[in-house]
Amino acid sequence: MKSLIAATVAFAALAMNGPAAHASGEAIHLEKQDWSFSGLFGTFDRAAAQRGLQVYREVCSTCHSLNFISFRNLADLGYSEEEVKAIAAEYEVVDGPNDDGEMFTRAGTPSDRFVPPFPNDKAARAGNGGALPPDLSLIVEARAGFEDYIYGVLTGYGEAPEGVHVADGMHYNKAFPGHQIAMGQPLYEDGVTYSDGTKASIEQMAKDVTTFLTWAAEPNLEARKRTGVAVILFLIVASGLFYASKRKIWANVH
């Protein structure tokens, strides 16, 4: 499935960004990272995902929404019921109408979804120089390279090579198609203070928030892998039984 998504997204990116992507004369190379959730038996690192949530809330959420994730989903990351309620209550949610036909705000509850930073797309564009920050709920699955691409972009900012012109309002990024991105560098050393004492380097924050966003895009990944392993084991056992039955049935046939 990932290969199919990757091929589709890559084709679309080439169609839309092809000339810009090759304008710098430099091919995009994404370094393969070691992820805890990779492989048949991979699982999410809950501590990393919780740190990634912190990075999202303190850095990314000022521009990017997380529209498809409810606060109650955070229980999957190891948060207790009380902790989920406390996180939700930090947000103001627009609700209504009330008996007078008016909308009102209230504290968030676990059943609410994450509150977007802007009320609509036009407000988001107005607040970001005309660029529309994408929703991050499915961003990992929506980009060729998946989690390695997200990590690459977050750590790919730097000075443009000699001879490469960066347009006004754009920023050089070695992992972004065309190497010019409207989003300014979001992560800086010690940009957050992790509650578990982990050193908040750019690489650490990038890896943590990518882990969180991978979970957000595919929260059922672990269950799907467990199901896959169970099916494989069943097929192995069934194949053995079928083979033994075949030998028994045809034992006297020459």
C-alpha cells in the first residue's frame, strides 16, 4: 500500500513541481532513518510520540491543524484518562448554538478534536503570507518518502549553495522539492523543554514529532501488524495440515 501511495504522490509532485524540483540541478536524497515502528514487528515508541505531541503543541500548532485527531485518541499513546481530560481542557472549543441561537466557547473535552489555529483557509493564508499550511493529520502518508521525508524537511534547512537563488519569502531546504519552501525553519536547539529531561536538539525534536505524526496518520499500525503476523502463522499451520492431509489421502496411490 505504501509503495502505491508513494508512486501516486511522487507522480503528482513531479507533475506539479517538476521544473522547480530540477531548477537547482540537485537531486533530492532522503536519508533512511531508524524508526521503532519500522518492520513487521515494529511498534511506536510511546515516550518519543509523547515528546512529539509536545513539539506539535508548542511549535507546529501555531500554523498547522490536526483535524482528524480527537483528544481521546491520545490514550493510545499512554496518557491516562485524567491526563487526556487535562490536555483537552487547555483548549477553547466553539460550540452551539445555545438556546438563544448564539455560538459560544467552552473548555475542550476528550471527545473534541484538536482545535485548528485558524478559523478557515482564508485566515490561514492571510496569516502565512498567502501560503496555506497543510493539515498534519495525514501528512506522513501524503508525502513520497513518508516519515523520512518529514524528518528530512524538518532537519533540511540551511544556507543555499553558491549559485542557487532563493526567491523572496522562500527558504532553502535540501529535502524539499525544488529546495525552496515557504515555511521558515520551525525547529531550533532547545526550542522546547522536554518534561522527561531529553535533550531537545533539532534532530531529536524532528524525530519525536515525526513519530507522533506517523501515529496520527496510522494509529492502527500496530494492530494491523499483529493481525498480519497472526494471518501468516495461520497460513503456515494450515499449509502444514493441508500437506499432511494430502500425503495421508494419497499414500496408497501409486
